[in-house]
Amino acid sequence: MTTFFAGLGSGLDAVEVEEVYEARAREDVAKRIADTDNPFRIEVRFLGGLTEEQKQAFRTAADRWAEVIVGDLEDVELPDGTTVDDVRIDAAGVSIDGPGRVLGRAGPRLVRPAGSTHEFLPITGGMEFDVDDIPTMMAQGLWDIVIMHEMGHVIGMLDFVWSAKGFVANRNTPQWSFTGPTAMAEFGRLQDPCAGVRIADLADLAAAVPGGDGAGVPVPIEDDFGPGTIGSHWRESVFGAEMMTGFVNQGANPLSRVTGGALQDLGYQVDLDACDDYSLPSPTSLAVMGVLTAGRMHEVIGEIGGTGGYVEHPTPEVAPDSVLRR
């Protein structure tokens, strides 16, 4: 099987679906937080190339994201006559380039129209991984967390959606940051001098963005490490092992309220209490992880196959108004 990103564009073409899994938010939580009887849904369509064990990682990840995102989005009717409620993700194991290098591709493929109620939030997305790299990720115990992380990109945690929403400041500078108010407020709450957080660095970020202050500090975006990492992740040297940094870490990778807050800023209705417990790591713990050492640590996922590697995030298309169901 070859890549379904190549030549598929927005993902509206007909594909052969092997199996469909639907994750949905709890109805009582959706009613309480979003006042809706139609909770948030993620539909995962398996297109082949994955074992049952590998598929389970997608089901688990979709269920987890649907614990955090709870509110309904407007339905979308695709040209093939199918309806998306709320996000559809195609998943597959494919042949890409052999061991290492490009490990996979993940991201939204079609986003909601500008000016719509949930503008630029994803409609369809894709997650494909190289069949020559999947066994190594599984052997290293990384497969589940990679799928959870990459699904975060599919639902909107990446530069294209952040920028379209107007929440990116100081691009390509050390002050590169996300400025959504909920994420900024949650990041501000994490700043505890007793925990050894580098307050001076964070103050520099606040000063660089109008309205930034100690109560709501711009969230540092990764400003280094090239394709697949720069611009679409939280900064590893600040956040350590948080779920949406650009580096997979052994052990826990918590989904923080900063990430939940960013999703709320993007237009989702979110249960912030469903996020994981998280605190900013101290410089000492970052040094133990290798983040602050000369030359920086190698990305764990980049060691797969022994030749380095990364996951690409293709640029999505913006849907026309005609896809929205009236």
C-alpha cells in the first residue's frame, strides 16, 4: 500500500475502508460543559496495513482526546455524500522510505471554512506510518504515545491552525509563542518559583507580546530542530515531557491543561479537568532528560532505525462553504 497523502489532497477521494471506530465524549459531560445532547466524536477509519494491536493505539488515543474535547461541531457533508460528525481520521500502515527518515505523516487534510462557526478546525485528517518503522516503535514501547501525540496534531495542535486562528506571535524568534488566552492563563498558573521555573525567560516572552503578564504568559513554541518539530510543538526546554512537545519521552507524557486550554482557544469546548496532572520541570530534571546539555538530546523517536527520523505534517486544505450542512 502506498501513501494516501500523495495525490489525495483534501482526502475527499474514495478509499477502501477496512474498519471504522468511533470515539465519543461522555454525554453527561457534554451536556454539563457544552449544553449539547450531541457529544464530540472522532471517527477513525482503518484503511489497511495495521495489525489489531497497532489499531488499538488509535482507538485508545481517540477515546482519550474525546475525554478532553466534549462539545459538538457543525456537521460537514462531503462530495461523496458521507457526513462527518465531528472529525474523521484515516489511519494506515504504508510503505514510505524504509527504516528511519520519514516515519510517517499526520495532520488535518481538510479544515472548516473561514468565517464558519468553527473555522479552521479539522474535518478530515490522516495518520499514516511506515510499515518498516512501526515494529521498532512498538519494540521500544513508543507506539501508543506516538499515536496519541500525532492525533493531537490531526485535531488542530499545529502551526497551520494556530496561525489561521491568529494565535502565533514572534515567529522565527526566541520569543515564538502561542497567544490563546486560555492556554496563556493555564501556563501562567504553572509558574511557581519554588519549582525552579526560569521566570526570567518567561518574563521575556511576556514582554514580547502585547498583553502578556504573569497571569497569562505566552506559551513558548518550539523554535528549533527542523522539519516535523519546529513551529508546531510546545518548547521542550520549558515543558519537558508534556504530550505536545516535539520529542517523545520514555514513561509518562502528560496532556496538560495548557494543551487543553489551547484546544479551547481554537474553538473546541473542553473539559479542562480531564487533562492530566502536570507541573513544569525544574532545570535539574530537564538536565537529567538531556534537554539542557550541549548539543541537545537526540529525539527518542529519531533514533528509530538507527538513521534518525521524523513525522511530517502536510499542509491541509480549507473547505468551501458548500460542505457545511444547513
